[in-house]
Amino acid sequence: MRKYSDDDLRNILGTASIQNQVIDARICETLESIRQERAETAAREGKSDRQRTISTWRKLAYGLGTVAAVIIVSIGVCVTNPSLAANIPILGNIFAKVQEVFPFGRIPEDETTRLYDENARTPQNAKEKSYLMVGSDPNIIHETAGSDTDTSGESVRDEGFIYRDQDNGITVTFTEYYASNQAIFFGVCIESEEEFPAFATMGDTDYQLIQAKTEEQYSFRDTVVGGFRNIEGRLEDAHTFAGIMRVDYDSINLDDSKYEAACREAEEKGEELPAVTEATWDLYMDRYEVPEEFTVEIKIESLRGYCREEIDAENGNQYRVRGNWEFPSCKIEKSTADVQTIQIGEVNEQGIGLDMIEISPVELTLHTIEPANRLTFAVALDKNGKKLASGSSNAYELATAGCDISTVTVYICDYDEYMDEIKAYALEDDEKFRSVLEEKALFKTVVDTQEVPGH
């Protein structure tokens, strides 16, 4: 009947290790159920709106003498102490670790592909690699990060993690991915030999952010895609950051080869470079089709994060580290489970309307129609009148966690009127917000996603 603190329970669970796949699987199922309940509870509380701007558990231990006792104690203490469940190290399962702070919420585990070999041979006398222990003791991480020798001093090679590289005291590991009809979500673990600074929290979910400057080569396109990718998650301890890197297909399917050719021709003739406008977009720009299966090779050139306090006079509040992290080709397969592309094609007399919506277990994306001389803003409400919040810098990529999207109502408003007047009502109650939208919206449509053929 003793009341255990979280520290007491961690000490109990950390006294010995077990190596049993059945036990691992059963306890993982229990922990995932707990996490899902907590995520759903948090989601029901609702989120505030954002302004529009252009996501194998191992070494759970026990202090008792029998396998049955391990299962009973592990499940029991996690149910009564859900905060403990979130802190138990999980091999590769970063999606579950950060779902409470990731803006899009929970990634479907059944559709997740692990980027490591759970059956890979590792020498019995080899030191345990820190990257197998997301959220483990910082002293262990500091001691073993990047270790490639066993306890006898002989060189060993861990065959488990393929997408892992180390440079400049930083180890980056891609642990898992989920690909929907709209984006790829990579689980990323970043470990540092030196302690990370205290990163600032952001957004409605208080996530922390590290940005990676990447070069990405996709098999369906000829040119490299480059830029900064957000890795949104949190510090698990002073040396370990766990997060999710989302790659939107709209960021990798743009084909500007015709525009580049036009620029080269203009330079050769000494003429002014052509301008890409709405009128000339189709002349210069195309879209690659993102296939159901493709490969990607990722390189990371630098990492940066935004800190709570100033680091030094040169960097201000930005954490920066340069390096060269290269990863082998990774095969991506889109999941078809619970994904939809619903063609709407409704337009009013003003030329304002909704072209289509895309749905996955993670997000809902709106594709609106507006005339060239009119700027609009779209809002989606779920079946219960709850506003779907943006999960990314694109205000039309909406998180569906905690929402009933069996029916979705889409309102399109004048952009300035929404930002200056209507938006404020979203901070009040759902009924008032919906009432104002009904009065002010320029376009409205209701989509019953359950009645779409093939659903």
C-alpha cells in the first residue's frame, strides 16, 4: 500500500533487464494504450487558433523474481502512474514518445515502418548503444554515444540501425517513418556528446524545435530538394532530442526546370529574368507525381534550434552546429489505410470554392479555389462544431487528433475580415464561432466523408 513516487518506480524498474519478446510486446501494448488515452484526453480540451504562415521499446526492468510479477508490476504501475509510462525508454518508437507535443498528434503505429533491424546481431559483450535507449540516463548517453568498440576494446559494428550517422559530436538517427497521401513523417533521434541548451517551447502543444538543413534526392525527380526541415518534439534528457520531421509532398513535387531554362536563356541574351506570377505559373512550373513507392537519400548539413536564453553574443538565442550526416537510400511506401482524396469542385458566383480535401489518420488538407483578385481564408469544423487546428506552417494542413471528421463543414471567408474580426471568436466558444462563420462566410459546404464512394 506504499505510495511510490515516479523516482521510486524508475529505480524499481531499472534494477535489472529482461530479454523476452512476448513480455516486450504485451507491455508495449499497455503503454501505447495509456499514451493514446492521454493524447485523446488532451485533444478533447481543444486548441487555440494559429495565424496562417508560408512527429522497439527495450530494457524495461524489474525488481522481482518472476516473469509474471514483471508483467503485473509493469502494467499496474503504468496504469496508476501514466507519467511514468511516457518516460520509459522505447526502442525507435519516437512517434509514441512525442505524440503529446507533436502538433499533428498520434501517428498510426500499425502503419509505421521501423528503420532498423530488430533481429540484428549485436555482440553479447558489446556496450549498449545509447541510441537504443531514447530518454535514458544522460550519463550513459554521454559515455556511450557513438561507441563502436566492445568491452574488450575490439571493434564491433551494430547492424541494427542503418539510417544513423555521427559527426562533430552529434549522432542523428532516423528510426521510423509513416507515409500518408499527403506527407512523410520521420522519427528522428538527435544525440549530443555535450549537453543541449534549453530549447524554447512553441505552438499550442509546447513542442520544442530543431531545424535540419537538408539535401534530399528523390527517385521520382532529377534535381535535389534543399532547405530547412522542422524536427518537432522535445528534449528527453540533456543529451537526447526526440522529434518528428514532416516532409509535405508539396515541398518535394515542384518541377521548376522550365523556369530554370528560361532564366538561363534570359541570362545568355542579357535580358531581365522572367517573373513567376499567377498568370505565368503554368508556363514555367509543373508538378512531379509522387508515386506510391519511391526512394529518398537524405544529407544533413547543419542543425539549429531556438533557445530560451541567449547562448552567446555571436549566436544570440540560436543553437547551431555544422556537420555532415549522410544516410543511405530509404524506400518509402505510402500507406493506403484510412486515406481519402475527396473531389468537391464547388464554386460560387464569386469564383470562391473548394476543389478537394485530402484525409489521412493524421491530417486533413483543404484545397481551395479563389479568383486572382481575391484573398480568402478557409476554416474547417468537425461534426461537433470544433475547429480543426493547423498542424504546420500551412494553415490548410489541419490536425485531426481529437476531432470527429465523419462530417466536415468548410467555410471560406474574406482574408482581411477573418483576421481582423472573425478569428477572435474562435477563442470563445464553438457555437459562437460557428454562428459568426454562418453570417460572414463567402462560401460554405458540408462534406460527409462516410458517404464518399470507396470509403
